[in-house]
Amino acid sequence: MRFPRLLALSGLFALSIAACGEEAESLPPSTNDDFTAETGAPWEHLPADSLYGATPAENLSVTPVELDLLGIPDGWEGMRIAAVSDLQLGLWEGNDDVAAAAIRRAAGLNADLIVLLGDYIARGEDTTALARVLSPLRGKPVLAVLGDRDIRTDSLGEAITRTLGRQGIRVLKNGSVPFVHGNDTAYVAGVDPDLVGEPVGDQEWILSQLGGGRRALLLTHNPLMTARAPDNRFPGALAGGVFCGRVEVPGTPRVSWVNENSLPGSVVPGVPRIYRFDKTVMYVTCGVGYSFVPVRFGAPPEIALVTLHVAGQREPQVSEAALDSMNIDSLLTRYGTTDTISADSAN
């Protein structure tokens, strides 16, 4: 019977989604009555734009984000950071093209700093595609951390680190580096994904040791690590590792789980994916990779273009309701180791 077979395929399609949204879109009806597990899923034989209305790379967006931070140097006012996360190479064969488009776009934004937030390779241990994807970043100021998928084995983590290093990308593993912008220097720190498995006390102690001077930013694949940093050590944090929607996929990280279970008291009302831990402010990007199908319901792949502002140096643009719920010095709006790295170092 054809009707039950279509229902089975629809169930398989729903369980394959690793990026989420608020509204479901229908799968084009199958015309293959002889479909079996051996022939592959029917959507593998359809052009990507037939499923989503555009190719996955064409759905790539740049999300402007503005963060007002307490404690960053005056020279960092207006500093722009392009954040890219979750390339997920190998999870879906088209992720190479989407990742390449995202890296080219990030490289062309003329940001003062580019940060990569982990989960570069989802399957296998071949870094050839990763090296090719990252090549446009040569000669640009780039800092990176690894994600949990990148350390499935020690050999994979080492291979990815070497691959990033050959492109001139500094990988921070529970380490930090001073960065110069506007003639002011502050530290950018990065969390190694292994830290997630350590006792909470050890996490807090390691995070408390990062940075040898004035601290500005924490980079982490896992958003929960920002909550472990004690004493408002970092004014700002950037994270990845979540999906941006409400379709629940068991066993996958998702922003709804972070909001409702992990960091419910840190969500900033009315500003998506911005969290506040006393004086520390974190933004979480949706990333760019796709799952087993070229669909991200309601959450197209994104590059976050983050502009930093010294709190109090610009007029906040928020609603009166938001003004009532937070301190004026921490208002946030959306719409917007010894080596020293500088935004001018590539010139």
C-alpha cells in the first residue's frame, strides 16, 4: 500500500532533522514505489532547492549582533567579530559547499577578528576538506576553539589542530592570547571541549586562570562553560553548539534546551540567543552545518557579525519594558602564551 509507505518516510524525515524551526515544511511526495533502504533516501536524488526553495549555500545569512559590554577597553568600541560555528563536515555531503560559502563570506566581511567555534568535522578523520574550506582565512586574524565532535579521538583533535594551524589559525585550548584593537590590548580566551567532563570546581579554577591581563572575550563551543567562569572574569562570550528552533530531536543540543533547562535564569528577554551572567554577556550562534538533509527549519545557516560596544558610550535602543528589567549599563540590543594578535597583523 502506498499510503503507509509515505507515512513511514515522513517519520524518517522528521527524525533526521538536526537543525530546528517552529514550522514544519512538507517533503515533496515520492514517486519511487520501489524505494528501499539500499537505494538511499528519496531526498538524496532531488536538487537541494527543490526541498527548501534555494540551495543551502544560498540560505546562508549574516546575523548582525550588537553587544554592550562592561569592562572592555575603550579602543575596542565598534570592534567587529565574525563568528562561525558547526561546519559539521561529513554529516551531509553538501556541508562542504555550505561551509566553504560561510568561510568565504566571513573572510569578506572585513571584520577585525574572525572566530571559529568548533565542530568542524562530524564524521571521519580526513581533514582534507577542512583545509580546503579554511583556505580563504589565510593572512587574516583568526582564533578558534574545538568542539566535542572534534575530539572524538585524540588523533582527530590533533589533526584538526594541525590543519587550522597550517592556515595560520590559533587554536585556544584552555588558553588565552592578547589581542590589540584601537591601540588597546585585552585577552581573548578559549575553552577546550574536554573541560566539560571535569568536575565543576576544576572547571571554575581553570577558567579563573585564563588571561594574564585585562580580559575581554571567552570563546567556547559549549555555552554552559560561560556560566562556570567566576567573578565576572570576561565581559563577553561567544558560543556555538546549539540548534535554533523548537523541533525536539533526542540526543541533540538545541537552544530550547539551553533556555529552559540549562540557563533559564540567564536568558535576556526579547533578545534571541543572548544570555547574561551578572556582568558577563554571551551570544550563541546557530552555526552553518546541516544534518542528513539540506533543511534547517526556521534556522538558516548563519554567520554572526558581532559589534562590540563599551557600555555607556552609545544610546541604547531597547523597549521601555526592557529598560524596566535590566540595568542601564548592561543593556543589550540585537540588530545589529605570549604572542600578541592584532587586527592589523595581516596587513
